[in-house]
Amino acid sequence: MSKELAPAEGLDLGVLPACQWVVQQATSVHLDEARLVQLAQDWVQSPWQVPNWDWEIHWRGSPGDTIHYVLLLDALNFCFWADPGQPRWRVHHRGRWWNGYKGLAVALGRALDEGVPLTDATYLAGCSLQDLAQVLRGEVEIPLLEQRWQHAQQVGRVLLDRFEGDFSRAIAACDGSARRLTRLIADEFSCFFDVSSYRGRQVPLYKRAQITVVDLAGSLEFQGLGAFDDLDHLTAFADYKIPQVLRALGVLSYAPPLAERVDAQLELAPGCEEEVEIRAAMVWAVERIRLEMAARGRCLKAYEVDWFLWNLGQSPLPDERPYHRTRTVFY
């Protein structure tokens, strides 16, 4: 890789070098460089629209309230899938059904409109499991409800203990740096500390911490508390959906034992080698796509490529197979 195409790594995150190292060591997940380059070339020739912040699903208040909504939203943003044959959690609101992340955003907005003070740290620190169950009420119970309740309480307690109940203090302390805020969120709120161990090396992925920073920027239209000068140094968000998309597109392939397990919708243990390889390969593949597109004149941030791929996966793709399944609070 030439010097001008060096990955946009910076300030202590360490995500990209760790993911590159995992890809180099991996035995169960393979990244097809030729296919990756071809897709990057095709996408440059047929430019696509980077999606904006979705106001249809997201609640909006004052800047101070909005940042608290975003922090809670991303503290609870994980593991929406149901077991095979079971119905997915979904929310009916304003004449429509919503599931997954969109359902979560709608449910929190619904509660705020009903007067539940979800943007108040004291309320969150003391909320009960039943309180959160009412906020997230849907057709069936949301997966990992108790863990989500623990996260909500932790957000409230940390805000009270470390930032006088005001998340804007944390943001201001980072002086407009997305990387510093990512590390602050991951270090101060343990529910965001997404770091795996792979063959004796720590692999930071920080999926929800990074997406929180980008969501803050989007929800505040990149102004005021949402203005960051180094968003281009963040990485893609290691989740379920984008590895599935990249596999359907031929960028990622799995060794037969892993492919059989994923395709049979059997769970992978959190932190197992195969799971870390899938997530690391996803992050590195998005970075490589970004670099190849930049080399051809289309400059995007990693999260913009991430958003494009995530939206691409919202409709079935040719050759699409199941996503990998891991019960975890980190994505």
C-alpha cells in the first residue's frame, strides 16, 4: 500500500492496525482484494448518495436534550435479532411498524413525547426494569431487556458521578475531537468498552462508541456540540449486517466450517476467534474500499461507506446468506 493511501489512523483508537493484523492472521475469514477494488471502481463510476440523518425516526429536542437522547439510544443499540422461527421485536407508532435500530429510536422518541424524562440523568440512574420495559414495549419483548436496563442505569450514574449529569461537559472536554470523545465514552462507560482479545492481542473495535459520536454530529447537523474536526479518523462500525452485505458482494468469504455454522444460524460465542475475524475483516474491508475510492477521486469518510453498505443491506441482495449471530451487548 502506497504512502498516500495509508489508513486514516489517529489518536489512540488503534482500531485499524488491530483489524489489519487480525485479517493477516485470520484462518476462517478471507478478504478478496480484487473484488474489493472492482466494487470501489464501480461505485466511483456510479456515484451513490450518502444518506442524511433520518428525522423520520429520531426525536429532536434542544441541543442539550438531543445529545442525551443520542447517548441513551446508542447505549441500547445492540442485538435486535430473534431466534429462528420467532417473531422480531417491533414497535407500532404513528400507523407503522418499526423494528431493530429504527424501532429503538421510535420507542425512545415515543416515550419522550409521552413525558418520560429519558434525557435526565437522575431519572435514568434510578429507573426500574419495569420502567424501561414500558418505554420499549412492542409486539414482543425486546431481546436482552435486562442488559439494556443496566446500560440505561449506567449512563445515568456515570453522567451524575463524572459530568454533573450533563453530557455536554464530556463533549466539551474533547475540544471538537471525535477520536477523543470516542475514547472518553469507551473508557468512562464500560457498556461501550468494545475490545476483544485475539491470539494474545487486544483488538479495539468501539462500535457503539464511534457510532455515538457520528450520531451526535448528524443529530446536531455538524454544528455546535456536533462539530468535530476529525470524523475522517473514525472507522466503520463492526456489526452483523455489513459483513453479511460484504459476503453477498463477494468481498468476504468464510472457511467451510464457519460458513456452515453461520448459514445454519448457529450462534458464535462472543469474543471467539471467528467472531473477531468477521468483525475485523468488515472494518478493514470498508477502510480498503474507502481508500480505493479516494484513489479514484471519490473521497468519503469510513462511516459514509458504512452507511451506504448498511442501507444496501436493508433489501435482500443476490446470493445473500444469513448474518452471523452472537448474543452480545456490543453490537
